[in-house]
Amino acid sequence: MNRRASRAGDQPGPTDAELAVQDAADRPSVTRTLVTAAPPQDGRRRSWTSSTGRRPPSTSSIIRGTALTAGAICMVIPIVWAVLSSFKSQSELAKSPPTIFPQSFTLDNYRDAVESFAFGRYFLNSVIVTFSATALTLLINAMAAYALSRFNFRGRNFLFILTLATIMIPLQVILLPVYQMVSSLGLTNSLWGLIIPPAATPTGVFLLRQYMLTLPDETLEAARIDGAGEWRLFWRVVIPLCKPALAVVAIFSVIWRWNDFLWPLIVAQDDAVYTLPVALAQFSSQQVIPFNLVLAVSVLSILPVIVIFLIMQRQIVQGIAQTGLK
């Protein structure tokens, strides 16, 4: 009021710019209040700050991330040590205390292992068994899951529970009857004996059934109205929609079949049908164990699984998230 009266009087009053500056100086500043805020007293809740302007993470998320990172490092350390040690000589491996990095980097271990181990034949057997068993597993499990999820018949729930119950039965319990059945079919000491028996897995049936239950009924009914039969509906509609779940089952099957040791050890009686884990165990049972060669072969044996996982990791994460597998 005084400033307006002064502007209306004879004396020239302050200009609008000067009034704006004076009003801004009189107005309490939010920024000044935030900067000069007192530090939190003892007993008050403290929170993390963010330098990027985003919402700061909570304490529980930081603890969870730290624990997961520590666990991942603990899981990776043995693999990194095996890879680094595979480039060391046998005398360097025997040094005490051991060194982390190889002092004399050499590829002789890989060359000697491939030449003295018949690595190519055993690797080929493992590839044939793994990929054939995985393809058969996907086919059988997908068909069983489709029947258990999309058809209403008497005893469907009992059959599904019975399938799940077989997960808790270890292989050692059913090893003798399964071997007698394989022997009666003449599949012992052959690659077919390694491929067919472990093809049907209850875990794969469970994952695929849970995923197929999430498929919209309208899509399947629309395909039936368009004249698609059940077999065509299964191949042209259901299978393409189940790619994430199939990727999860595929990577599990690849890991199981590639690292399987007990069943190939019993069925394969000739070294011509040995898989890589069985041959590696036979190679390690020598009187003088060549640890440098064993490490080189071990690194070569885990490379295919790592490559497949890196290729399919997006589908695996998506499939695990959508099938409810935690």
C-alpha cells in the first residue's frame, strides 16, 4: 500500500523491476530452506540419496542387490579359476602358494588334451545325445502339457498330480527297472539308450502346462472356428505362443543331458558311445592325473552350455517370469 501511494504521489517511486526484486527478497525461499535444513537427529529415519535425480533405492533393495552380487561372484570364482588355470603348465599348477594368473600363458594343454583324449568323438556323442534328447523332451512334454491344460477329461487332475509326484523320485530308485526295460528293448550300449529313457521330464510338463493355462481361450476358439484341427492348432498356434516356456525347458534339458553322468555310465559299456562326462571321469581315473589336461577338457565341456545360455537368455528370463518359476 505504501509503495503504491508513493508511486501515485509527486515523488517518483520505485520502478516495477525494483518492486519485483524487493518482493522476491521478502518472500521466504524454498531453496534456502532446503539447503540450510538441519541434519536429521539421532533416532530419525535416514534415507539414501540419488545423484541422478531418480528415486533413491530403499535399504532393503540395496541389501538384496549386495547379497545377490556376492552370491554371483562366489558362483563365478571357481569357473574363472578353472579357465585361468587351464592355461598354466603342470609345474605351475603344482606351485605353492598357487598363483591366480598364469605366469607363462600357453595353449599346449588344449592341444595335448584334444590329441590324447579322443575329445572329438566324445564331444560328438554328447552333442548328439543332448540335442536329440532335448528335441524329444520338448515334443513329449509339450504334447502332455497341452492335453493336461486344454482338454477336460476324467482323472485329469489326478494324472497331473501323479506326474508331479514323480519329481520327488530320484533316479537311483528306478534305475534297475528302467535299465531292465532298456535292456529288453536292446538299447543298451547305444546312443538311443541314452536319448529315449530320460526324454519325458515331469518338470517340463509342469512348466509348459502352467504356461499353456495362461493362453487366451478366445485365440484357440477362433482357430477352431476357422477350421483348424487339434494337431494343426497345436503346431501352428500353441507352439509359437509357448516359445518362452519352451526355451526354459530347452535350456534345462540341455544342462541335464550334457552333464548327465550316472545313466550314461550304466548304459554305455563301450568307449565308442561314451559321452564327455563319462570319458572325462575315465580320463581322471588314471594313476597319474594330468590336472592341466583335465582342466582344459573341463573348460571345453562347459563352453557349449554357456553359449546356448547367452543366446537364449532373453527367452529364458521371459519364460521363467511368465511360468511362475522363482
